[in-house]
Amino acid sequence: MEFGLSAADWSAIWLTLRLATLVTVILLIITTPLAWWLARTSSRWKGPVSAVISLPLVLPPSVLGFYLLITMGPNGPVGQLTQSLGLGTLPFTFAGLVIASVLYSMPFVVQPIQNAMEAMGSRPLEAAATLGASPLDTFFSVVLPLCRPGFITAAVLGFTHTVGEFGVVLMMGGNIPGQTRVISVQIYDHVEALDFAHAHSLSLLMVIFSFAALLLLYNSQRLAGMGKRG
Amino acid sequence: MTTLTTNTLSVDLNLQRREFSLQAQLTFPERGVSVLFGHSGSGKTTLLRCIAGLERASGEVRFGTETWQTGQTFVPTWQRGIACVFQESSLFEHLSAQGNLDYAIKRARTTVSPAEIHQVIEMLGIGHTLARRPYQLSGGERQRVAIARALLNKPRLLIMDEPLSSLDDKRKQEILPYLENLKEALSLPVLYVTHSMQEVTRLADYLVCLQDGRVRASGTLQETLSSMDDVAGLGTEAAVVIEGEVISHDFQWHLTTLGFAGGELRIRQHDRVIGTGVRIQVLAKDVSLALSEYHDSSIVNLLPCQVDAIAAADDPGIVLVRVLVGSTPLLSRMTHYSASSLQLEPGKRVWAQVKSAAIL
């Protein structure tokens, strides 16, 4: 035992970090074009798409988890597909947890990126185009650097939010050690077993980690803001 | 359509929006500054953006032998080989002034030599700004860096969308001389949008007047400005611009004599060298007409001329009279009553009293 944590605790921590990292990377990749589209479109689909993405903000995680369980289960459409591809079913697996977390944390990643892109406006893009920069070139040379604070916020929020999820994991992933038993579930188990000492250690760790991450985020935003004003 | 040389821009565009329509068929000269002039809402910026490919109207845009737009073809902005200076600062905030220049140099159509870079930086006087970020620059400095950035991109067509309109008058006066220098030094065509008569008279070689999305007049500056239908809407700003040269200086009375095709004008002493070519602006409100050669007035310049045409102005009590001094047109703004009591009519010989004229 180190820092008052058991081997099972460490396994949960390691699993949680792996999950959050993977989910953050996937989210940054898929939400960037999505945020781009939302920031620039005047399509009538903008409203419905935004609303669907934002659903996890207001729905109880159990509702989201329930529907994911149904869709990905052996009789659900996604479940049928994964089975016909020889992949089995996704609920109660790490992969299933990744997919659920991606959906659950998506609004926290889309919104900061979308806000940054909207705040940037179209002028820098037009300037780059008139200087002969291709769209891809413009994305890397203008959009990414100008929207960097938005991407940082998105990554921090996506990561911490995934680390902090509980309801969806319990519904979708259950409680399989090394597979789906993340920190929040492990704490739940400790409390169920009246092992308050271990629950304390892990909970405190979560509080410290979340505080540190958010502190880092707000400090970096403050610095970025100061840089802009000069 | 006229024969197109390498840098000739020609457009035939049509755009219908809910409360605005634009219809323009124009061919621009292959070098010099072409000014698109008009009040806000006249469509000048929209036309410019369609030429740049930032907006799409239906119709055709051709540049030299290339087709930028026709039917289904639409060459994207970044492949058109143009550069733009926008109304407000468009510098990249994440890069220093130097970084902004490098961005353009890296993407220029042809290699930019260190000598050219040096020359542009000198010409625009931005050497001291290079290490700074855009937010650390004044409005005037930002626009000069933006102009330098556009030039170093080696465009085939330089587009400027009201580059001075976001600046206060003092900054405008600070940048105008740089633009005039630029005009002399550049061999590429420049499209310049403005609603300022001052910028028109100082910079334009070719003038396109737009009103409510239609081309009201286009031609050389002199042709367009002296055509009264086009300037009637300008009110007291109506003016002609004459190409002339400095003939002599009178040090006793502090006067400078300027010569032009058809006559001479004396103005307050100027420090330009004798023989220098100048642009002289004569406002219509500064020209009055008399039937005989009065020498008993305080007005220095008295020019024999012939009435060419008379047209209504913006005000029912006012007319604009165009007279020819030799071959040079002048405009005179007077009351309808005066024109009528002097019995002015085309062909009549009169004397033009020019109260003041300005070297631009």
C-alpha cells in the first residue's frame, strides 16, 4: 500500500487516466471539425445539432447510460452491428466505456472550441486566404494558434469531466476491475463496504487533482487575457 | 470584350440579395490605381469581395488570360494571386509585425529578395514596429504593416478596402503620402475602395462611381470627375482634377504658377521644384463665371473659357456649369438664378474666376 491506496485503487487510477486520455484525444479530433461547422454554419441544422450535443449537460447520467446500454446491447442496433462484425457487444467493456465517455463529455469539449472559433471571426481566415494560404495551411497557421486557449480549455474540461463521471460508467460499464472500475466506482465500492479510510484517500486525491487542473486552466486563461490586452 | 493583356481585370457580375442588388460590368486598366467610389450601401465593398473571391455573385471574373469565375468555375481566393488590405486591422494577433510579414513572404508567388523586403519596410516606415505585436501598434502603424504584408506577398492585383476609414484624420494624413509613393513605385494594378473624395483625388488614376449597386460612371479620373452627371451628387465636394506642372515661383508675392493644357493657375507658394508634374484640384464651388474680364476683384486667376454644358446639381436652386479652358474642363457651381441671368448656354465665351486651387 502506498499513500494509503491498495493495489485495486491504483488499478482504478491507472484505468481512469487511460480512459480520460484516450477520450480527450478522440474528442479533440472529432469535435474540431464539428465545432468548426457549428461556428461557421448558418444551416437550420445548427440548432438541433447543438441541442443534441448538449443533452448530456442536462440529462441524468443514468438516462444516457440506459439508452447506450440498450443501443449497444445484444438486441440494440449498434449491438447487432458489432456482433455481425465479430466484435461482440460493447457494454461492460473498456471500449464501450470509451464510447459512452466520448458522448458524455462532448459538450464540454465542443463549446470552448466553438466559442474560440466564433470569437476569432472570419477576418483572419480571409486575410490568410488573400495571402495565398490554402484552407489546411490556414487551419494550422492561423486557426490553431488563435484558438489555442479554447483548445486548452476544451482538453482540460474534457479530461477532468471524464475522470469525474460515475453514473454513465455504472450503467454502461458496470464494475469490472481493470476493465471498467474507474476511480469514482472504486470510491462507491469502498463506501458500500464501509471502508471509509480508502474512500477518503481516493476522494481527497480526486479533489486535489480537479482543483489543480482547474487552477491551471483559469491561470492560463488569465495570462492569455493579459497578453492580449498588453 | 476588349483584348485582355496579362494584368487586365474584367468583371461582369450580378448579385441579388433581399434588399440589395449589384450589377457591374467593368474592365479595369492593367496598371495604376482604380478607385471604386460610392457612398455606403453602394455595393463597392461587395464588388471588391466578389473580385477577391471572398463572396460569390453570379457572372464572370477574368484576370488577364485566367478565368477566376464563370458558370461552375470558381477559383478560390487563395489561388488568385491577390493580396488584400482590409478596412480594419487584419494582422494576425498571434504573430509579431515581422511574423506577419514573414507569413506573406513564405506564401508569396515568387521569391522575395532581402532587398525588396528592405525597400518595402523603408517605404512604409515600419522598421521600428517589426518586433512588436499588433496590439502594441497604433492604428496607423497597423495599416502600414498590413500594406507591407500585402506587397511582400507579391500579388498580381492589390486590393484595398477602405484602408484609411478606420483611422482618424491625423493618421489618414500620415498614411496618404505613403500610398502616393506606393502608387509611383508599383507596376501592378490596384483596386481601391473608398467613400472619401480626398482619397479619390489624391490616388485615383481610374475612377468607378457606384450608386445603389449600379455603375454610374467609369473612366479616367479626369473624364469621370468632369462629367457632371456623376459629380452632381457630390454637392460642395464636386471638383475637377487637372494634370499640370510647376512653371515658376514668385518669391515677392509668395505665389507659384502652375501650367496645364489650356492655361495657367497661380496658387499660394509651393516648395515643389520647377518642372515637377502635379495634380491640381479645383473645387466647383471655388469657380465663378463672369461675362467680361474683370480686373477689379480680389481673385487672382482669370481664365478665358467656353461654356460646355449645364446640369442640375443636388439642390434645385443650384446648377453645375462645365467650361473648357482650352481642352481642360473646369466645373463651376452657382445658383440657377445666376446661370439664368448671365444667359449661360453651351458655346458662350465667359471668364472663369478661380478662387483657389490645391496641389494634391
